[in-house]
Amino acid sequence: LSVDNLFVFLIIISSFKVPRADQQKVLLFGIVFSLIARTGFIFLGAALINSFAWVFYLFGLILIITAGNLLKPGDSESRPADNLIIRIAKRLFHTSDTYDGDKLFTVQDGRRVLTPMLLVMVAIGGTDILFALDSIPAIFGLTQNVYLVFTATAFSLLGLRQLYFLIDGLLDRLVYLSFGLAAILAFIGVKLVLHALHENNVPFINDGEPVPVVEISTGLSLTVILGVLVVTVIASLVSPKGRGQNAVSGARRHAAEYLDVEKDPERRAELYRKLQAEEAVIRGLPEKYRARIREEDRLMDLLRRAHAAHDAGTRSGSSPD
């Protein structure tokens, strides 16, 4: 779920067009805010579990509902970064449409306004709270040891900063990630409900007596989770849809890099060869997959500009290919 959290960070940062130089700062804020928010949820969840065994029913229900939401039609990448909090902020305060370095406030037309840098941090903070509602019940489904829950959460979050730039562009290719996460959440949700039945003290369920049900062990839980993740990754990478998404992501990335690299002819030639190969894959995609390409107009414009730059370089003799 921390990787899924990172995926949403990528979407928000991309939606707000955060300058590359400032992305580390935004990401660090998101991680610190996540750690604080989840620490509060961990201790709250532990207190509820110790006082009320029926909380496991609630946690299980939350995870099963979340799993169902992940299976709803619709591409998560198309979700705008402007959530309710952002719309309220824009309505109540003066905001700027342009960044001023990494400043949270700037002066525009003689008045102090909020910059997109502050808005993106608000968006990430709000998203963090929503993710905590899913991830904390999920980890309590594996262990009720508060120390283990906290350390596992902390280490998973602290590793996100290094993972961000390592897998930037990779998560686009995991086209079946939502199905894998839905399966994992549903499995843990069922595990929590079974545990709640085993420890039952709710009066209207079996007269308040424990229900004799099979409990899922931690070892089996980890095996199922790992197996689902492996199947999800392999299916995403080898399926026609996954290969198509891989080609689209690569073409987008290589075309942008080709336009940025001007003084390294050999690198440009290498990028252009990769771009041509990826375009060939895209052209060969079935129509149902091509129709799902995100921001296709922008992608086509980017490719046209890359080809125009290549043609101009070839005519001037500056391109080795």
C-alpha cells in the first residue's frame, strides 16, 4: 500500500507540474506528514482494538469496501489533483498559477498569494489521511503488535523517497496493479472478519459467543500477498495491454528527453531509435488499447515535436542518425 501511496504522489506531482528540482521537497513533506498521520491512527487503532473487539469487523469492512472501489471502472491516472480541499483553498484564498521557486507564498500584483507549491502539499496531505484509513487496518490484519505496526509503517514510508526516482515511470506499466491491490485488501478484510468472529463478543452475533471459524495464519497471509503481487507484476509486463502501456510510457519519456538533450548527438541518436521502436509498438496496438492512452493529444504533439527536431537536425547535419 505504500507503493500505491507513492503512485498517487506521482499523479499529484505530475498534475501540478512540480519542477523536477522541487519534487524532493514535496515528496519529503508527504512522507513526514504520512508518518505523523499514521502514527496517530496506529495508536488510535490499537486503543480501539484493546477496548472493543468488534473494531475488527469495522476494519475488515473498510478494506472490503476499498477493494470494491479499486475494481470500479475508470483510470486512476485521470483523477485530477484538484480535490475538495484544493477547491476550497482556491475559493477562500488568492492563489497563483505559477511557481516561485520552492516558496509557499509569493507576491502577485501587490498582494500575498498562495503558490501551487503550497497547494500540492495540501493535496498530498489530504491524500495521506485517506490512505491511512486503508493501510492501518490492513497492517493490523497481519499483527496487533503496536511496535511492529509502527516500525513496519515507518520503514515502508522512509523507503519511498529513494523508490520515487527509481520507479518514476515504472508504475505506469503495472496496468493490473489495482486488481492486485483489490485482491490483497479483500483477502486481509476477510481475514479480519474471521478473526473478529473467532474473538466475537457482539451480542447479536452468536449470542455474544466466539464463532468457530478457521483463522488465517500470518505465514499464509504473507504467502498470498507475495503471490498476488508477483502475478500482478508478471501479468502487467507480459500482457498486450501491459506491453502497450510500456511502449506509451517509454515513448513519452524518450520524446521529452530527446527534446531536452541538444549537445549529445550520440545520446539523441540512441533515444530516437528507442522512440521509433516504441512508436511501432503503439501503431500495432488494437484499437481498444489505443483508445485508453492517457492524454493522447499531448503525446502525439510531443512525438511530432521530437520528429520535427530530428528532421531539422538531419537537414543541418547535426544529427548522426
